[in-house]
Amino acid sequence: MPKALVHYYFRRKPDLLAALVDRLPEHPVDLETVVVPGDVAASLRALVAELDAHHDDSTLLSHLLWREADTHPAVRDALHARFERTVGHAQEVIAAARPEVPAASVTAAATLLALAVGYRHSVARHHPDWPAAQADRLEAEVELIARAIGTVDPPVK
């Protein structure tokens, strides 16, 4: 495509970035496929696998947008909204797996998981040993989150 066409349709860089933000894929999470009733850790593992698969659909686009987030508020806002959707997915999964967990604990656990997933998708995947280097790490974080909200017994020493 001629460069002039890009400039014709997108007068400024923020216009192009806004169009790219609109192209970020939206993938609803099907609770029936990820929730393991009574098992928050297994449910969160399934959620992370689902989010990883969705992220793989837009790896290059996500990378470009993360690079531009510091200088373009529309991009930053879109990425923040994506983070909030991840928190919402995690809250739904935890609440569906163990409805008795207090709401404040669900929110804190979901936020921690979303932060870990966000790091995984924006930074960790650039590690030379990706994904092997991060698989065990996120597994440990999921177990810690499940233990912290009282849904998994601590390991026996």
C-alpha cells in the first residue's frame, strides 16, 4: 500500500493509533469452560491459558500499542480498559469457583492475577526463554493467590 494512502486516511499518528486500538481483539471468556467449581487455582490456570491464547492473536499489535502508551493517552486508556476487563474476568472466575470468598478478597486476587498476566503479555514474552521461563512462575503465583484467599490448603512441610 502506498505511504500516501496511510497519510490520507490517518492525518496524525494518534488517529492511526486510535484505529489500531479499535482493532484489539475482544474475546469474551466463557465461564463454563474455565471455571472448576470449588477449585480457584485450577480455574485461574484455565483463565490464564484462555487469556494467553487470546493474546497470541494480537501479539504484534499489543507490542506496538504498549510502546506508544506513554505518549498517547488514548492508547493508555485503551490498554487500561483491557487490564480492567482482565480483572473483571478473574473476579467472575474466582466468584464462580468459590462464591463464599469475600468480595474484597476476590477483587484483590483478581487484580494481582491481572497484573501478573499484564506483565506476562507486555514484558516477559521478550525473555529469551519465553514461555518456559514464565510457566512455573505464573503457576506459583496462581497457587499463592488461591492460598491467600483461603481456597487452597498450605503445602505440608
